[in-house]
Amino acid sequence: MHKKVSALVTSRAQYGRIKLLLEILNNDPAFDLQIITAGSAMLHNYGNILDEFTRDGFERVDQLYISVEGGDNIAMAKTTGMAITECTTAFQQFDPDLILINGDRFEVLGAAIAAAYTNRIIAHMEGGDVSGTIDESVRHAVTKLSHIHFVSNEISRQRILKMGEDPSHTHVVGSVDIEFLNHAPDITDLSFVNEVGVGHEIDFSSPFTMVMQHPVTTGEDNETHIGSILNAVEELDIQTIWFWPNIDAGTGAMSQAIRRFRERNHDPRIRFIVNLLSQQFINLLRRTSCLVGNSSAGIKECSYLGIPVVNIGSRQQGRLRADNVLDTDYDIESIKQGIESQLNHGVYPLSSIYYRENTSQTMADILRRATPSVQKRFLD
């Protein structure tokens, strides 16, 4: 008897990272797969991915429109509520045996609550990590609602066990992000960057940096902080590919700051991009001289690639990291000095702290045989 699995996809980036697992489940007769797409994955400005699902051969894709505009904490809270309502309906219609979710997004919390109250088994990827902002609290809350835990490293596994979870259902499988990186085809022609976004045309025969700065949702002045990073990067006068912030609370103020900067500075050596295909992003990351900002890509993917990283602020606070990460605050001079130091250092030794072989296949094998009880117990 096959298992019916509902997998939540909330962004193009997340889809790229778990696509191999979804393909394994989709091609395995032991599973009947439903993809639920929601969040920024359904927003055109952030890279609506419905055509990608069709091209990749996924036939059952349910679309949930749950995102409340506003770019603030109220919008995040209301979007979570919408996710509970709409995921409940989607689960009722498909009647899955198991819900597959990933990470610490507020949409994920909504899906986990809906699954828990409708007595579904929940398999959660990348629990046990720590970080800054509300994301860490959401990640731990989702862990307590979940039955099967796929973690990226042993330290995270130990944290989950301290939360009273069952060791027999807590598995170190590595990071799907690193697995995707290993499988992403090499793209030598990066000219696609100059066909999207606005600003400086990047010359890929010369060094370039990348900036990924996302909102910090717990009280930081996102508008002022992104202004500091913009000024620091401009003063360094190095080619830069700058990715638009995600839809977390604070994105509205950050987006306004970027637009004002663009209007005031007509010739900075920066190209601003909203979204790329996952394999395009990975190939840029492979070739960048330094990643700047507060994205988890700096902590995970860049550790495996040895790419120098300047991690700014508290968003990734506490995450397991390799030697390639240099932390700074939002002081302009500190940011400049950090970037210059990392550019001078160059590539670091590759780290395998987030790597395991056959991550997706291992998860699929575990899901095939796992039979946890819906009613959880706290294990002292």
C-alpha cells in the first residue's frame, strides 16, 4: 500500500533544494505525491514556479494563495493564519498520510498546525538548527509538532533530543541544500544575469561579490541597516549582484531604501535582481569572490564551496559554521573592512559540516518504512 505524501513548497529557492527528493518520491510506486505550493512561490515578483512543476513532470500541484501583503509583522501573522486555513482544506481534499515540510518559514508553521490538528504525520527537514529572529522559535515549534526529523548535523540532532523527541525518528541526513549544489549542472555562460534585473552590467571576466540581506523580524531597524550595507558596497566600488530581500516582515522598508538608493546613485557598480532559477543562483555562488549579508547560503552552501562570507547582524546567530564566515555588525566601516579582508583571503578549505551522501534517497527510504504514532510523547 502506497503512502500519500503532501509536500509544501513556498519559494523557487526551496523547490530547487528539495526537487531531487520530490522526484524520488514521485517516481517511487510506494508514494503518491501531492505538491502544495504557496507563499512567495505563488507571487510573480518572487518567481512563480508553476511552469517549472509542469516541466519537471509533477502532475498534482495544488496552489494556495495565502500571502497577505504589507511586508510587516501583522502581514506575517495573518499569512500564517491563512496557511492554517488553506492547508487544512488541501489536506482534507487529498487526505495524505504524511506531510513533508522544510525549515522555519511562517507558512511552514501554518502547515504544521493544520497537519497536527487533522492528525497527520509530519516529517520536518532541518530542525534543531539555531539562528536569529522569530525563525528560530518557529523552527522549534514545528519540531514539537513533527513526528519524523531529518536534521543536517549531529549537533542539531542533540538539540532535538533535548526537546523530548524520539531518537528512533530523529535522523542525521545532511543538508538538501548541499546535495542540490552537488547535482546542479555547471553553467559557464553567466550572461543571463544581465538579462534580468536593473543596474550595472556585470563583467564576468572580473571579480564580483553577491549581497543577500533579508529582513530581521524581531525589532531591528531593517531600513537603516540595509542603507549601511548599500553605502559600504558602493564605497568599495566592486561589481556586485544584489538580490532583493524576501517577503518577511521588514521587506517593505528595505525595498524602499533600495529604490531610493537607485534613484540617488545613477551609476553604482551594482545589479539588482529579484529572482533567479536555483541552478543559476548556484552557478553564481560557485564563482563569486565573496557573499555578503545574512542568508543561510553563506553558512551552508558557501561552507561546502569555501566561498568567503561576510555575515552581517543577528539573522544567522548561533548556526553551525565553518571558517569561511566573518561576522560583522552594521557599522559601514566594519562591513567594508570585512569585505576587503575576505576578498584578500580568497577561497577557504572546503567544509563537510552540512554534507552527507545520498541525502534525498536516505529520506525517501526512511519515509517508506516509518510508522510513528500520531499521538506524540515527550521522552525524558
